[in-house]
Amino acid sequence: GENVEQHPSTLSVQEGDSAVIKCTYSDSASNYFPWYKQELGKGPQLIIDIRSNVGEKKDQRIAVTLNKTAKHFSLHITETQPEDSAVYFCAATGGGGSYIPTFGRGTSLIVHP
Amino acid sequence: GAVVSQHPSRVICKSGTSVKIECRSLDFQATTMFWYRQFPKKSLMLMATSNEGSKATYEQGVEKDKFLINHASLTLSTLTVTSAHPEDSSFYICSASTGRVYEQYFGPGTRLTVT
């Protein structure tokens, strides 16, 4: 089955800096890669996603890049703000025809004011 | 759009009792709903997948007789934890698929504490 590795597990940055979270996946058939933000005590919220026919997608301060050959994808947050502090999960979906995502272990992002 | 609610947000129950958690898609019809369990500082663990009108598919290691799932309509799925024990205490999260099969929208979660 699919295996998703996510790094780092914890990321601490100063407000205004950029943050990058990286994920790798094992199943080359996976073709949908969402990113979720989970605040303390809440459910995950989809913040951005990318499909395998696209190399990069951007939404304001958030961008995701995908390298299908290397089987890795990354989340980029620019001009970080304290409210960006949360746990971020990547996921890979579509391998073996399954629409059930395989999640990474999560990255705790801390943005210091 | 694509809002999913859960009720209750938190519940405390005594050991041996049963508790029901509701998951509703508020502004779309969810052909498929998923139930996850999350331990502190851990990732989401898929418990089961339910399609409207059919039996849920449970992941390996999840006791189907303990975690009863019903998906009676396109907007409602319920998870009943039967004969709860302290080790069942956890954060339970549902998600719903709009039919654009890869997209899932998560509910806010339910914190279950069994005393």
C-alpha cells in the first residue's frame, strides 16, 4: 500500500519567514495530493490540493509543488503569521484505484510573533 | 460550501455505556463518509468507510461490533461506541465526500472521554 513520509515533525519560524513542509510517497499511481491544516481541538481543514497533471499550484500565501518523478510534494507558506500555527498534514490518494487518502504524520508549525 | 458538522463536540460517558456521534453534511449530499480516530499528537487513523444505504467497510483491527456505523441518508452518518471503556477515549473525526471522489471535507471532531 501507499506510504507517506512527512518532514519535519516540528517547524518553528519567526513571523514573516517562509515555511516549507515536505512529503514523499511510495505509490506512483497516486494522483491527488491534499494538504490539511488542523488547529488544536478541531478537525482538519483542506487548505490546498494538487493533482498529478500539475506541477505547482498557488493560493495567496500558500503554494504546493509536486515532483512526480521523485514522488515528493511540498507545501510552501510565505509571510507566515501567528495564525498559521497549527498541525499540517499531507496526504496521497488514488494509488491502486483507491480514493482513501494516506496521511503523513503531521508537522507542527509554530510561528513566533 | 462543503460544510460538515459533528455532534456532540465533546462527550463524557461512564465505562460500559454506549455513546452515539452524529456526522452531517450541511450543504451537500455525501455519498461516502469516513470515520477517523486521532490520538494526541498523532495522525488520523481511518476506522471505516460508509456508503449511504450499505454496510460500512471497516479497516483491519477495528471491531465492527464495538464501533457501529450507520449511514442512513446522504447527509447523515452515525458512529456508536458500544460498551465504552477508558481506552476508547479519543478524538473522533468524520469526513464526507461530495462525489468528486478525491475530495474529503472533515467535521470538527468529537472528543470522547470514558470514565
